Amino acid sequence: MLRTLAVAAFSVVFSATVFAHAEIRMSSPLDGVSLGDTPTGVRLTFTERPEPSLSEIKVSDGTGARYDTGRAVSAADDPLSISVTVRPLATGVYTVTWRIVSAVDGHATAGAYTFGVRASPTAAPIRLETAGFSAIEASARWIFACGLVLLLGAAAAHVAGFGGPRDLIVARVALMVSAAGLTLLAWAQLRTGATSPAALLTMAIGRALLWRAAALAIGGVALGLAYSSARLSEPRVHTGAMIVVGCAALAAMAFHVMAGHAAADPQPLLEGAVQWVHFAACGIWIGGLASLLLGLNRPSSFSATSARKFSTVAAGAIFIVLGTGGLRAIHEIAAWPDLINTAYGRVLLAKVSVFAIVAALGAFNRWRSVPMAATDPGLLKRTGRAELACATLALAAAALLGTLAPPAAARLVPGILVSGTDFGTTVRATFSAVSDQPGPNRFIVRIVDYDSKRPLHANRVALRFTSLDDPDLPPTSFPLTLDSDDAYVGTSANLSLDGRWMVTVGIEREGGSVDVPLAVSVRGRAQQVTVWPQPDGVVTYTVEIRNAGVLRFEVDPRRPGRTRLLVSCLDFILDERRISRIVVTIANTNSPERELTLQPLGLSRFAADVDLAAGANVVTAVAHTPDGIRMRAVVRIDVARP
């Protein structure tokens, strides 16, 4: 049975394409586009921060001739992007091939796509490939996790009083296993990055290895102290040392978690905390079980007392493992079909299946084996060994999950889709964009007769882009071309900033011309908002904007109906920062997005009377400083129903 489960857990990985973690989000030029002129460079944006010194971007033509110049470098305005300059490109089709190493977890990813310059390439989506599945890395993660689980379990067993005289032996073996797993993991990441140990240690990947090693070293020193105090019969020192051993194991778990999937999440601290609690609960449960089994000998009152104590602790740990594991699974699985159609989903199903067996054995032990421990500890030992063996398989599945990309990481970047009519309601235009983020984009416009809904053909279709949040930004225009699918298409970077835009579709036909105005919102990078309710009813929302400063919103008070909103612009030490221009908008269930009339209260502080609706109210501020810095922040003000 156990052998079958092990084969199932591993085969689901090797039977499918294995994807690494740092998946591509955006490219400039976009894949499959036909550019009107040569680009000056290629820029790729990923879901995780790449390590530029270990990454490569190649640009070549059909003969294999290279056009990239120099090495890939990190983009100054976005740590998730790397770019490379290119020589002037003549008319033709070009292929971009890339291989990057994630600075978060050290995994390598490779892929390719094509674009054309005054030529139409064969449109193909970005192809995400693996740079080679590393069985060594998967094994290293498994060994390291097993060691940490045993180390924490031994410390918990001693402190909680359900361990035995062999706790120190378990802890010593666990520490050596953890060190071996960490060494193997370092070797695997050296191979992936194809770099030297000295160079690796200067990178985020190497620093994560050092933090884990430091935690193990502290645990080793504390374990040595525990051995010395045991020989000298100093129980307080011995217990204190084992507490430090447990804390060191918890720290190593935290560093390990934050060098994996959680670090690439939009809320890394929250997701990391959930995964860390999951890992720690596994250690107390599974590692504690190993210590308990080694302490059980012949029938004795010690065996019965220890078994009852462990059963109580394990019951709580199992519920924590189940709850946190469920939260992580929901977060990482984009849709139910991903459980079957992706390698990550199949491994997750295998892990859940094994966990169900482990939980069933644990329940049997609690209700059947533990009450018999005083007279017959043999049943508890036999079922406990089976539980421990299945738990080891579950840890193997968890280690494999650490080498696979969660399906949620592969979600496509949301696009833009809006439609509208001209003033006379004769034409309906539908505007779509590949991405709802600022930068290079591919636009598609379809026009139909308003009454008959039949496609219309125009002599000329052009887009005019006007920023609503940045009125000083000059409007720009971009002509589209008709493709074979009755759509007008084009690629440009006219949506250059996040915020509100008015995109006007200009349509010229034989009988005249019409304009179709369309309101478009371009999403920026997710921001961390700090909410501080004050005793006097004022609620403060603070947003720190990278390399710019802080925007602070104050609602006085936060309630449905008429209230007062204050907006302040500050520097990083919270001193006032002079503002030359600011636009603030609000949207809620009662009304669409609208601009607020602001009353200046100084050089950096503004006030407005607003009507808050019960539920969500979204406030957006775009401020400009005299030295040309643009600051944009979005906060959601949730108001309870009266």
C-alpha cells in the first residue's frame, strides 16, 4: 500500500511537463506583434524577481544571427523585469529566447516567442518551458523538511512532557538530516544557476541559504548545551536549551517558507505566515509522534501518560494542518480543473489522499491505541509507525509541490474590454487590450452598425488617448489596421501610466466621421495599505509609494452618508511634501467614478466633502510634485451598514 502511494506521488510529477515558478507576465515587444519600426530593446516581466546575473535574453533572426547586445540587466523601475538592448532590426521576424533564474527560490525557467518588424510573424503565445526538472532539488527539500519536522517534534516532545529519554538522540539525528538536506539544496541551486559558491552567496538565493544555515547552527549550539546539562543533571538548563532548539527549528522553517511560493505572493507576509504555521504544526504532530514512538517500551504508566499528552497535542495540530493547508490550496489552485490538468494539482491530490490516511490512523490511535497504551503499547507502536510512514510520503509530496508552479501563478494578466456608441447611436465600438497594465500593449477594435449589429468597414480607424488623471499629459493618437477578422488592430505604448484614460475611437467612413468615447482604467502595481482607526472616529489610510513618498487619506468619520475626506502628501519621514497638482476620484455602489472638488488646506493637504455608501468605496489620488514625481494611490474604504 505504502509503495503504491509513493509511486503515485512521484509519477504524477514526471508524467507531465513541469513548470518552474517565475512565469512570464508581460513582454515588450509583445508576442506575435508586427512592429512598425525597430525596438531599442526587449523587456520581460515575470511573476517573481529574476536574478539578472544568472539570466539571459537572446534575440535572433531566422538564420540564428544574434541582435542582442550586452547582458540582461534589471529594470530600474521594476524589480520583476529584466531587459536587454538590441541592434537596429531590419524587416523580418525575430525570436526572443530567454532563461531566467528566480531570485526568490533559485528555480530556472526558459521560454521563447516571436515578433515581427514590418512583417507578420506566426502568432504564437509565449511558450513557458522548464529548464530541466531537478530531482536533486526535490530530494533536498524533502530531506530538509523531514529534518526540521523531527527537530521541532523532539523539542516539543521534551517541553510538553510526552517524549522519552531518546529525545536528544532524535534531535541530533534531525539536525544532521536538516544539514544534509540544506547542503544538497545549495548544490542543486548552484547547478541551476551555473555559478560559483561565492557568487551565489551575494544573491538573494544564497542569502536565504545562509539564514537557514544560521538557524541550524543556533540549534546545534543549543543541542550541545542540552547534552551537557543532561549529563550534569540540570533539568532547567536542559529544558531551556530544548526550547531554543525548537525556536531554531521554527526560524529555519520561516526562512525556508519565505524562500518559496509565499515570497512571490502579493501578500508575502500573510501567505508566509499561513504556510509557516502549517509547517510548524506538521513538525509538532509528526516529529512529536517519532519521539513518542522511540520512548515507548514495555507497558508502563509513563507510556500511558505520554500517549495521552501527545494525543491531545496532536489533535490540535491536525486541525491546524488541515485549516492552513486548505487555505494554501485554495489560494494556489486557480480553478477546480487544475487539480486534474496540472502537475501541481495532481501532486496536491496525492498529498491530500495520503494526509487522509494519516488522519485516519491518528484518529484510530486516539480512540483505540492510546487507551490501551498502559497495558499494551504495541498497538500504538504499530499504528504509529504506519502513520509516520504515510506522513513521510506526505512530506515528499509537499517537497515536490515546492518545485512546481501553482496554477494560480499562471493566471493570465487581466485585459481591458469596454464598448460604447457615438453621440448619435449609429455605431457601436468594442475596444479590448491584452493587458490592463501600463506599457506596450496590443489593441483590438471592432465596429458594428448600432441597429443591425453587422460589422462595418471604415476608411480609417484611429485611437486617441487622453489621461484623465494627468491633465498636463498631451493626448496621443495611434492608427489601427484592418486584419482578416474584421477587427482593427495595433500595438503601441500609448497607455503609458496607470489610472483613468479616455480612449476615443475615431472612425472615418465615406459618409463622414464619428467618435466613440470610452472610459478605460489602467491598473498599477498592487500597493500595501495601512489602516489605522482612531478613538475619535477618524480612520487613516496610509500608502507608501516606492521611490516617491507617502499618500495619506483620512475619513472623518467613516460612516454612510456625507463625511469629510482629507488627503495629504508626505515624504518618507512623514514631513509635508509640496504638491503642484492633484486629482482625487471616488466610486461606490451608488455612483460611478467621479472627480472630487478639493479645497486646499496647505501645500500638501487637501479636503473634500464626499458621500460614502454602505459597502466598498474606492478612492484614488494622483498627485504631482514640482520636481516631476507622480504619486498614485488607491484605497478601499469599507463602510458598515447602519
